[in-house]
Amino acid sequence: MERANVKRVPVLRGSKLVGIITRANLMRALASAARTIPPLALDDVAIRARVLSELERTLSRGTAGVSVLVREGSVEHLERSKLVVLGLATRDPLHTTADDWQYERRLAESLLSDTRLYRIAAQDRGVSDVARVMRDLETVLLEASLSDNTDRDALERVQRLIAKRDLVVKMQVMASGL
């Protein structure tokens, strides 16, 4: 829907229109499902092995001197961060109340400190692409979590940050590599 800039799709039963699904409907369903998703089955050792394997495959210089620390499922952190970013990016400011994006604001606040740690770790290890994505994510999470003003302007400001940094695409590319 996002790639084709489609905001609503019809729901048909046979040839009869039975409803309309919007991006906001889908995001609410995803957010609701995320609250009930059990922790990842992979433990930190398995996640670290997958990350190192992917780095070995993609880095021209190999992984010599590269240290990967996975603490309590950094992949889960990225998935939860994507939920926040997508949830904020797809909301219609004209039809969104403060309560509608309260979940994203709370989740943004809970992810902020770990995002900062991942950014610093990436910088220290010279993984500049990851550090840049984490910096952009940190900026968006900070803006969303500190939005005392939960009106249309606040949401639009967060959406401009997401769009300006092309954060949805960056996070999808980053997630596809893990």
C-alpha cells in the first residue's frame, strides 16, 4: 500500500463490497499484535551468530576485529522500533487524536535508551551505516516521546523527521540484512 501510495483498499466478498481497509486499520492491527507477540525463540547467542554470518557475507574485509554484542535480542528492538516508526508515519494527522498515537509515544520512550546504546556501540566499532540509522531513529524516538503537545502539529513534525531521514526504508533495509 505504501509503495503504491494507496491509502484505502476495498474488501470484497465475491463481487460485493463488504468494507474498506485503511493504512491506519492495518497499523492498529500490527500494534495490537505486537503487544501479544511472545519473545523471539532465538537466544542472544543465535542472534549474534546470524549477525556475524551476515557481516562476514557482506563486509569485504571480513569480520576480523568486529565485535558483535547482542543483549536481550537487539533484533526484537529493531522490530519494535519499526512498529513505532511505521505507526507514526502512516497516521493521518487530520483524523488522529492524541490518544490514537499514545501507544507509539510510550513505546518510543521505552526504546530510546537502548537505541542510544546501539548507536554508540556502532560508532565505537566503526559501523557507520548502522550508527547513522540508529542516530536517525534516536532523533525520531526522542521527538515522539517528548511530544507534550500531542496535536496535529506534533504528529506532522515527527512525520517530517521520518520522511526527511527516509527512516522507513533505512530500517527495512537494515532489518532485511539480519
